[in-house]
Amino acid sequence: MKNIISLRDLENMVRNGQDVKNLPADAILTPSARDYLLEFEMRGTKPSAASSGGASAPAKPLSSKSSKSELEAYFNSSYCQELKLQICDIGRRLWGRAYVDGNGGNVAIRVGDDIAICTPTLVSKGFMKPEDMCLVDFEGNQLFGPKKRTSEILMHLQIMKRQPKAVATVHCHPPYSTGFAVAGVEPPTCMIPEFEVFASVAIAPYRTPGTPEMGQLVADLVDKHNVILMANHGVVSWSHNNVEDAYFKMEILESYCRTILVASQLGRTPNTITPAQLQDLLKIKKSLGIPDPRHGLKECELCDNDEWRPGVSCAVPPKDEAAGRDPEAEAAVQAITEQILNKLKG
């Protein structure tokens, strides 16, 4: 009878100082034991099993050229399982804050040289499960996952290809931010410190969602911006830290857009941060490794809000009530009215 090796057997071997690579030739590994052993081989050290709480990335990065068995084991490893859970958590936050509706929005995390885990298509972001996730290469080909990958994955991948620092991307439709995208207006600057430090916003022209053209226009902006308003569509953000940080960018932008819209309705010109004060914030931003096209500019060039027009004024001039009247016609109407009234009195 062949030996069946479980995850617990391997953990006991490591704990007792035995070589887990020295297994019987006819041994049969359970799926969890196979994942554990692959993780051990990739890292060259004791792997972190799911039971140990938390998982570490493999020391040897995988790519689309890795073997199918390696990719499958990696996609099902405790490390990728943790990332899938993070994506589900972000999806619930997006849905709970009404940043997405229907099955809109998508999330992706880079997990290798040219591979990423992403959300599936046609699934509400508020009700995703780890087993719904997909593994794709940077050309958009789906490698693993039972459900079809998001139709907008090309945009996420083009961002990652253009911006090597991007480890995670989030796309959604927060209403206040998307309102600016529909109007084609970049949010004004020099108003709230958190926005200045953590976000750098630009607008990409509209193209059909999911097309390479849309992804290209967004990717063209990610060298100096980490949040892109997509005209007549929504918002996408990227982070050099993790997927939660990419989501935080969304919260910061949406709160900012909502706040300045409220401020614009109070009948007073909003107060702004001075250029010198903004320079201090940009120094913090640069130290955090966050891009901004204003890095290195002079103070007099920092706060340009020419496109911002708080409030709405009617473009049609007030109507002159006396204009267009016909005196003769009005006299005739008056005379007829008097005749009718006289007859009624008689």
C-alpha cells in the first residue's frame, strides 16, 4: 500500500528536523501537502502553512512561463489564498460604500513577473468568494479560475506594465468622483492635506470600457498620477504597497470631491492652502514614494485651479420683460376685454 503524505505529516517532519524532500518514491501527497512542499521548494526555507496564520510571498517569482503545475499550486497556495481574501474584503467595502453597483468595478493584484490575480466578470463586488478569483497573464489570457476574468482586465494589466511599482489596482464608480469625470473637471488642489499627500489625479479621455484603447489612455498617465478619472466612466487607482492602499486612494478622492462640492455651495470662495504649505506636503508625499507632477516645481506654479468653477451660473442673459411687446395688439386686447366686461355688467 502506497504512503499518503498529509500537510500535518510534512509539518511534523520539518518540526523534527527531517528533510521533506526525502520522501518515499511511491508517496502520494494530499493537495495541501503538495502546496506546502512547492512553497518550501520555491522559498528554500520553512514555508508558512495556512495553519500557522499568515503567508509569505515565494522567494522565486513565478511568471506565465512557469510550468502549469507550478502555477496551479501557486494559485492555490496559502499566500494567494490570503490575497484572494483581501480582494473579497475590498469588494465588500466598495459595495458597502456604494462605489460600485450591479456587477461593476474590478480589482487586480500583481503576483509575479507577468501574472496577476483578478476579480471575475458579472459578479457583484459585495458577494465575491476567494474561489471566484482568476489568474491571468499580462496579455489578459486566463490561466486558472472557474469563472471568466473581468472584461476590464486589460486596463489593470496595462497600468502594471507601464508602472513597475504598481502592485495592486482598483477600479470603481464612486458617484462624486465620477461626477467630476463626467464633467471633465479635475478636482481643485490646495484644499485638504490628506488629498495632497496621498493622491495625484488626472483625467483620461473616454473610450469603450474593456478595450485596449481605454487601457492605453489610462496607462499613459500612471507615471505621475496614482488616481485616474476615466471620462464618463469612473475611477481607477494603483498602489505601490498593497490592494488596501489602492482602495484607500478611492476613499480619499471620493471624500475630497464630496467635501469641495459642499464647500462650493456655501456662498463663499473656499479657503486654500498656501503654496509654501503645499510644498511641505509635497515633501512628505515624495518621501512616501507617491508620484506627483508637481514634484520639483516652484511655489508659484503649484496651485493652478483655472478649470475649477464652483457653483453654476446661467449662460442665458436675463429676459427683458418689456422686450418683444406689440403696443397695438395690447391696446386691442384691452379694448375687447373692456367691451366684454361692460356687456356682462349690463
